[in-house]
Amino acid sequence: MELEVRKPRALNSRSVLAPFAPASPAEFAKVVAGAEELRKAGFQVADATPLSPAGYFAGATADRRNEFLSELERRDVDALVAIRGGYGSNYILDNLELPHADAPKVILGYSDLTSLQTYLWKRYAWAGFYGPMLAAGLDAGAGALKGYDKESLLCAVGETESGWTLKLRGETLAGGEVEGRILGGCMTLVETTLGTPWELETRGAILLLEDRGMKPWQVDRALMHLKQAGKFDGVCGLILGEFPECDAPGMGGETIRDVCLRILGALGVPIVYGAAVGHTPRPMLTVPLGVKARLRAQGEGELEILEPAVVL
């Protein structure tokens, strides 16, 4: 039976995006800069009352959960954009019930937002949007270093026709062309779904995995955990990030690229490494999650979106 993906309404110049903080707090100046960039991109930005930080969280768990739910309920808000990742989205998943699960909205973010995006996919079949946040990408501007790719953002949240293409800007580790459903996100957060009710089911997927600040052996451990948990069984293809701010090779001489090729190359599926997704020093691509796509692992890699993530 074909899965019915719940897709939000496409965004346009009349659309209102509301900031929300499911994880860590952010610098106020960066949040302001990110909101201004959204306006430059043609959107409207809703006013939001900042939460009171609690340790390394943007606010108490109940406050963060209530903020998320209340903004989903607002009729004057068309989409939610996270202020930043960090850590904490997993806390708001306990006892999280959406009163109108059949009325999805665009939820834009990456990194720690993987926890929330995976939950919404597994529980409610909501399409996701793995892309920039106010204080992590949008604040730096379109086309800038540590900024975001404007074209892919606008296509992901506004294109209601299939057939648009993402140039992944990586390198091919294993060539080929496959079709599958795009799933995944930040590797550490995908790994932490294991054993939870929202554990990601990856069979038939083009799996996106990216992260930052890891040693080669830590990437090795995470990949082996996913492998031994069966998460690479039946995967159609892989899109890997560039793993910035990671340690240089240790005594063994293996880079993270080497680790990925050694563990994943044996799967016999197309693999693109170093894509400009998630944690990247380059302008960040926005990747729709939960929709069907065609991965072309050749040269820098290309992802053709075979079904839109939004509807009219």
C-alpha cells in the first residue's frame, strides 16, 4: 500500500513564518539577522516572545513544547522556522500529540531538528524540510559562507510541481542512479532514534547522513551502529555531508571520507560524499524529506525531486 505523505501548503510572498526554539538558545542579533533575511527572501515573519533560557536549553521543556504546539495552531502562521539546533528537541517529543495532524505546516531546520522531523514523519507522515535556521544559515545570508542556498529553499517550500533538481556539490564515491524516498538528517540524531517509537525506517530510502565536529573513529562507531541495527539494509542510495570541523586522520591515517567508503562502499549502492547539506561551511541546500527522488551519483552528484513536498 502506497504511503500517503501529508504535505503542507506551499509558501509564497503572503506566507507568515514563525520562529520557534525547540532546542538551544541563540544570540539575539543572529535571530534578528535571520528574520530579516527571510523578509528579503519574500516572506513575512511573525512576532514571537523569546523563551527564558534554562541551562543549555532555550527554555523549560513544557515551554518549548507549548510554543511549538501553539504556533502550529495559529491560523495567522503558515510555517515554523527554528532559531537554531544545539540540543533539546528530543525532550519535547514525550507525550507530544498534535491536535490537527492532518493539517501539516512547513517545519524548517536541521541538526538537532532531526529528532522532531523524524518524529513527525514516523508518527504523522509529515514531509520535512532539512534546511537553514534563523541563527544558523539564514543569518549569514543567501550564497554566503555558512549561509544558505536561496534557490533550493524556495523550491522546497514553494514548488508544487515535480522535476526540480538539487546539485549536491559533493563527489561520487560509488556511481549509479536510483529512486527512493529521501529520509535522514543529522547522523547522530538519526542514530539516537534507535530503540524509540520513532526509530527511522530506512528500507527503500535515499538516506541523508551528515554531522560535524567528530573524530574519524566516532563516525566509524556511528556508522557501525546503524549498520548492525540494520539501517542500511535495503537502502537505495546515500547522500553524505562533508563533516566539517572534524579531526584530521589519527595514527591509522583514515579520514572520515575513508571511513565512509570502507563501511558504506560494500553496500553496492550509489553514494555521494561531501554534499553541501546541513553542517556545511558553504551555502546550505534545503532538502525536502519524505518525498520520492532520483539520486544520480555521478561527478558532484544530483538529486531530482520526483514529487513536491508542498501542495497548493
